[in-house]
Amino acid sequence: MLSKEGGAMSIPMISEADRLRREVLAYVIQAVKSGKYEDLDRIPIKMRPKGQPYSRCCIYKDRAALRYRCMSALGFRVEDETDELKTLKSYAEDIDTKPPAADPFLTIFPDACSACMESQIMVTNMCRGCLARPCTNICPRKAIQVRNGRAQISHELCINCGKCAEVCRYHAIIQVPLACADACPVGAIGKTPDGRVTVDQAKCIRCGKCIKACPFAAIMQSNQVAHVVRAIASGKKVVALVAPAINGFFPTEPGKLYAALKKVGFADVFEVALGADDTAIAEAAEWAERKAEGAPFMTTSCCPAWIECVERHIPELKPYVSSTPTPMAFTDRRAKAAYPDAVTVFIGPCMAKRTEAYKHGSPNYVITAEEIGAWFMAENIQLDDMEPVAPACVGSQYGAEFAISGGVANAVAHYLPEGTAKPTVFKINGLNKKNIALLRVFAKTKKAPAEIIEVMVCPGGCVAGPCAITTPEDAVKVIQARRPADFKA
């Protein structure tokens, strides 16, 4: 039985929604690994028994939401359900014959959505109708007027810039967010006629920010961990490709983490940090060649959500994006060379990696830090009790810091071919609407403030991915602790 604190292994809980999601994953993994698929249909009742508190309008809606969450944990999308009477046991029985849901991996349970109001600026009753009236003076659209001793906003004119809220000395003006839509950097979140959330998949870049932002956990992803559990249980050789960020999420020496991965059934472990070294070496050579040909600048290519953003929103920037494969791709090649018949599984904090793997056909599966943490919970694994083991390959510190903002550009500069001048660097540390507009200008003018543009969709880098299980600050400390004292960028 799992406790609310995460059982034998406590994963830092950021919110109740995080706790719920991870508990569901752990229960699903237990049932799939044991082969007791009938236990799956008991999960909603086990997690919401009669007489216990519930979070939605009634216990039955809570249980319905949990059922759909179990369905997504098994690798299926809510939108693909054709038979509402189909049991979770039946979905689990499909795992051996059906692959996980194809891209897009976002899935929505509409009835869990609270139909939040649109993002807007509001004047509260704290307004004093002051003489200074800075709100009326700063509004670029003249959307604010003072009537009857109180500021009033014309929402037809308001552009939600928030400047009035910033200057109000009484803090009487507030900006009410629409959490999921405000988090989306590309405007892919919309509403159905009844006010529920919807995602324009043609615009979506698979960054997962909406999942992280939604306070009602209505936006989910279809997971792949159940298929990996079944692959191991069926006797297949399954190899783990561990992203650099993962070491930052588990405050223990890497060897103990790799031992835990082998204990749950992975045949071997490859550090994707070595694939990051491969990427940095190839990208450095690519930049040297482009520079010799007169290219004004080049952007990095390792962030899959960034690549989706270029494809869907800034196609004019394509000629300036590095063509170098990602660390995941390079590491998968190494693993397949060592184990030609193996099933390869990338483990990282990024949801967009599933889209990359789907498009390129490798690795076979992508699971997240959240899923592997839930797996350790399900198997009652204490990392500190593990005897350290060595991975099949180890990356450098430069490769390890690919997970941190600035780390990619730093590694590229380190691996430049002899005689190549060190490039200037400009960091996009977290993609948003403003940065996208700026990047569009770079493409249009063929000019940029630096020669290498490092783009990380998540602020802080991969350590801040949507499926991270600790704070970016803590993860950075753990990753940088590997660094020798004299290591210098």
C-alpha cells in the first residue's frame, strides 16, 4: 500500500495534483508488473473510498477522473475511447498487442476542467479613485477611466498587458490568469463552447507547460511506462538511456541510481551525457563549417519542443537551426550498437522527447522522471540502500551540464575544432511569446545578437522540464557537484 508521502521512497511533492498523478502511476505499475490486471479497476475506489474526502463535486466524479488517469498511465488517450464500458483490465490486456498512443501525447479529461474564466485584468474594491491615477496614464490603449470614484476597465480595449496592475499603489488592480493558456508559449490552448479546455494540436509544441500549470489536472499525457514494464516482464532485453537531468532529481550518487534501474529490470544503463558530448562535438564542427561559409548565426537543436516550435511557428528560421542529432539520438545509436536486439528506453524530464522518438522511430520508448520515480515507489526501492554499479558509458561534465541553461553553448564552445574562434552566445532561457517574436526578427533580418543562439523551452533548462520531480535549483546543485573544482567554462 502506498502512503501519501510516497511509500518507501519519498519523491518531493510540488502539489496535490503531482502527488495524485504519481500515486496513480505507482499503482498502475504494480498491477502491470504483477500481472494482476483486475487490480486496475479497483484503483479509483482504493484511492477514493467511501467516507473519505474528495476533491471534485462528488466522490463519483473523482473516481471517474482517476479511471481516465489510469487509462492514460496505461498508454492510451481519453479521446480514443470508443467504449465507455471497457475496463482498465481490458486496456492493460491490449498492451502486448498495441503500441502506446501515437503523437500527440497530450490527452484531456474535459469533465475535470473547471472552465476557468479567461485571463483578464480586474479592478477590486480596494480602488480609492486616487488623484494620481497612474493606471489611466500608463494604459497604452486608454482602456481605463475613473467613474464614480473608482477605476473601470473596458475589456474590449484591454490587452492584458498588466501595466496598470504594476503601477497601482493600492494593489487594487489584479491580473487574473487562465493558468493553462498563460503557460502556453504558442497560443495553442483554447476553450470549447461550454468553457472547457481544448488544445490546438497543430499549434502545440508538446512542451508540457500546460500540464504543469493546470491546477485541476485536467490535462494529462499518455504514458509509456506500462509498455516498458511489460517488455521487461516478457523477458526482453531493455536498456535505459538516462538523461543528465535525471541525476539531478535523485540526491544520491549516480551509481546507486543505476543500480536501482537494474533492480527494476533494465539490462544496462547508458548515460545520455555521453551522447551530449557527441552532440556538442558535432555541433561545434557544424558551426565551424557554417561560419566559414558566412552564416550569421546558428541555433541549437537538442530541445525537441524548440524544434516543434520552429516547424509549426517559425519555419523561416529552419535554415539557421543546427542539423546535429540530439543527445538522445546519439546515445540510442550507441546502445543499439552494443545491444542490437535491445529495447531502448530514454528516461528524462521532457514530454516532447516522445514526439522526437515517434518521428524518428527511436528509441523504442520514452518515460519520464516522474514515471521512474513512481516505479521505484511501486517496488519499494530505497536508493541509499543500493550498491553502486557502473553504467555502460559515462559522459563528461560538459555533457552532464546539457541539462542546465547555458550548458549546451558552453559544451559547443569547448569542443570547437582547433583554430576556430570561440563564438559569441545568446541564451533563450525559457520560450515565451516575446522570445518567439524576437527569434522571428532574427530570421527576418538575418541578424542576431550572437553567433550561437541556445534555445531552452523550459526556464533553467531540462532540469525544469514538465515531468521534473524536484526544483530546478536543487537539480542544478546535484549536477554541478560532479564538477571538479577547477572546471571552468
